[in-house]
Amino acid sequence: MSWDNTWEAVFKNQAWGKYPGEDIIRFVARNFYRAPDRSKVKLLEIGCGPGANVWYMAREGFNITAIDGSPTAINTAKERLNEEVPNWQGQLDIGDMINLPYQDKCFDAILDIEATSTNSFENTLRIFTEAARVLKPNGLLYIRTFSTGTWGDQSGEELGKNTYIPDEGPMSGKGLTRFTAEDDIELLMPSNLVVQSIDLLQWGRGKETIKEWMIIAKKISN
């Protein structure tokens, strides 16, 4: 199981962003805006939270699917879609991204926006293997995940490879957090996912620096 029930309390008690990051808009726009019929482009977000990215993709006319373990997050996302994008196409599901309830080879792209950063190295391997299973050939996986060196890395209780329950930084109080070293990116990919690009987003100063990898991988076989 990849779902930590800590996040149900977080989504119940903490206001969350309503809009997607520029990097997410850039990824979707560059790869799918030219599709002749966006409703036939199937996009999946794993660990979608309250649905800021899902809302954006639905507004742009894509067929969207999302999954999260938090009933509060999924209900919040559905309410917003129903109110602001009344003709949206797709489905939002309560479930675990380590065992996706979807058919093989059915999505054009998958988004992981800091979802696997709340999982161990071993669970993340399993999640990306599942992602590869449900991606179409040549489908894309977009990953945004905390880098080693981010505020909170190596703080609190150590649980495994670059994995902690941080007691400081943005993930303090949110359970397990895994920080990814650049050398580990390739190691996290199953054999049929090939990394196409790696960029680093960084902000803050000194100890309070936040670093996130932005990774695009492509499925190269059936």
C-alpha cells in the first residue's frame, strides 16, 4: 500500500493550491495542445490531491482520470469540476496508485506531482512499473519530485534510502518523504521507461532551499 492516511488529515485541515504550476502547463501544452480532438487524449494524475492539475486539464478539454487515497481530496476535486467544468470527461477515483484499477496501455500521459515523494524507494519502483503498464506505447510520464538537499532532507527519523519523516521544512508533519538523488532517477525507472529530460527547479535561500526534479520519461515498448 502506498497511501499514508496522514494526508487525509492534511487535506481536511489545510488549504491547498487551486492552480497548476507553470511546468505542468508547459508539459501538457507542448505535447498535447495540437491534438485534433483533445477529448480523445487520456491523461492520468496519480496522487491528485484536491485536483488543481485535473481542473486545468479538464478545462482544456482533455479526458482526465485521477486517483488519490484521500476521500476528502477526491470529493473536493469532483465538486470543483462539477461546478466550474460542467461537461468534463473522465473519472476521479479513490484508490492506491501502487495498484492502478485501469487497463493496460490506455493513457497518453501520466502526471506524478510530488506523489511518489511520499513513498519509499521500493514502493516508487512498483508505482512507476504500474504507470508503465497503463501507458500507451510512446506515452509520457511527467514526474515532479523533491531532490536531495531540499529543506528537511536528512532531518527527523530515517526510514530508508533518502527517506525520512522530516521534522522541518515543507513536509514536516506530513509523514514519510523520500528525497531523490540525481543518480537514482534512472534506477527508479522500469526497463520500458526511458528518461527523456531532467531539469531542476530551485527556490529559497540557505537552509530553506527547496529543490524539485522535473523529469519526463517515455514508454518505449509494449
